[in-house]
Amino acid sequence: MPASQRTHRTRSVIRFISALALATGLVGGKPALALDEVHLQTDWIPSGEHAMFYGGWSKGIFAEQGIDITVTRGYGSGDTVTKLAGGAFEFGVADIGAVMAARAKTGLPVKTIHTLYTHSPHSLFVLESSGITDFKGLEGKRIGITPGNSHKLYFPKVAEKAGTDPSKIVWVNTDGASMAPLLIQKKLDAAPFYSIHQFYQNKAAQSAGEKIVVLPFEKVGFAIYAASIVASDAMIAENPDLVRRFLEGVQNSYRWARDNPEEACRLHVERIPEVAFDDCMGSLAATLTFVFNEHEQATGFGRYDDERLAFTWEAVAEAQGIDPAWDPGQAIDTSLVPTP
């Protein structure tokens, strides 16, 4: 093992033992301060895309940073951002687009403090048997949609890049729970999903003798930032040490899940038994491609590129009818992201 890795592991062990000592009061035989209690709300249901958080919680990775963490599911990025601003919890996972829009529209005092997905997993699922292989093939076809779904809001921009005529798309309103069944039953030609959910949706398709093909928005050049860690302005200003330690825990959890996916999913499923182990593994593997990649290597984990941030805001502003002249830098502060 390289010396740098041994040093990092030794430091991690020391931090973990120290955290346990603090938690149990075993410091020089004297009472010690308890760990900082932190509540993290994610952006959605706890599938494998969140295994690094739930698994990292069980593994004690956040305890290494002096943090007693609790992780709960979210109900959409907008809900997470709104509740965070109201003080319901300390940190959240939310799409940076929701953070930008809320800040630009109402001045909501919440910021992205660490990017996660370097590009968005927005995509459309089609059946292989449909013969649709690209966005041009969607003209004249039926695409399912739910009210306010960002896939439809972003689609004109995607269509522009793909050379598709958006006026030739037939949008079919439905509820989220019916989307996949209607696609598999061929009552829809395409359905909006995050590509990280292909694995378990494809299991249902295979049981019906079908196979799902993914049309990622990113493949036609629609590369925008997506999931991120968020905090309130007050938390950033008043407790920067906790923010730094929390982000250290986030980064360590992601790297641990990348290097130990089976353990991460085993621990995740222990906490969330309704998630099947193979579904967790499939979703986690797909998720990590949006986190660790060439863009992340160029910018640094958790940081951002000015050009991509500007395009992200351009897409969000156009989709939601917000003044594009607003400065998106007002919605992001990565100054407390750990330095490698």
C-alpha cells in the first residue's frame, strides 16, 4: 500500500477512535462533548443512489468527523430546499436548478455548497422493440409526463441540440406511478426518468419480454449540474467548521461507496429493507458515473466549472421563465469544500 494511502487510513482510524471517545465520554477519564447532531434530508426515495449516505451512516464515516448523523428521505428538491430554509434540518440533497430558481425568484437563503452530479441524469426511456434510437425518432410519438416535470421544461433545449422538432411531440399527462407500466404496455412511446433508475425499471420490462433503452439528455450536449449538497446561509456563516466536517464526511462516504459498493449496498439495505440488493447495486453503479468522471477530475470533487454553471443557469432560467441576467453565483458557495 502506498505511504499516502497508509497515512490517510491511519488518520481516518484515529479520527474514528477519537469520535467514539467523544461520544462515550472516554477522554482522559473526564466527561466529553457529544458528537454534533446533524439531520440530512435527501432529495427523493432512498434507492441505491443514496447508498453512500445510509451506508456511510452505518459505517461510522460521519462519526469520524465528530458528527452523529440522521438521514431521511426527501420529497423532491423543491421540498428539501424549502424545508431547509425553514430550519427543519441542517443539510440537504437537492438539484442545483431548484436552488438557483428559489434564490432567484424569492431570495430563499439556501445555497449549494458541494456539487455531486457533474451532469444531469435526465433522460427518456424507450423500448428497444419500438425502434427509437435517438431524439429525432420521437417526432410524432407519445411521451408521458407529470405536471411540472423538469424533463418537459428542459425538452425544448434538448430538442434544439438534437435537431428534433418539439412541436411534433405528443405529451400525455399521467401520474408517476403509472409511467413505467404504460411504457412497458406500449401505451406510451417514451417516458421521462433519471438514467440511474434504468436497472430496476428494466427488470420489470424484461419480465414482460421487453428491454429499456435510455436516451440521455447529456448525450446531445445538454450537460447541466444536478444533485448537490445544500445548506442555509446561516449555517455557512455561523458554523463553517461543522460544514467543513460534514463535507469531509460526504466525500469520504462517496469514495468509500465507490471502492466498496457491495458493502455500501449491504448496509443500505439493512436500513432500507424495501430496496432489493441488486437494485441498490445497479443504481449505485450508475449514480457514481455522474460523480466520478473526467469533469470531476478537472474541477475537483465538489467544485464547479464556470462555463457549465452558466449553461445550467441558462437552461433553468429559460425553462422557468426567470431573468437570465441574474447571477447564478449567488446560489453556490464551495469555499468550504475540503481541499485534497
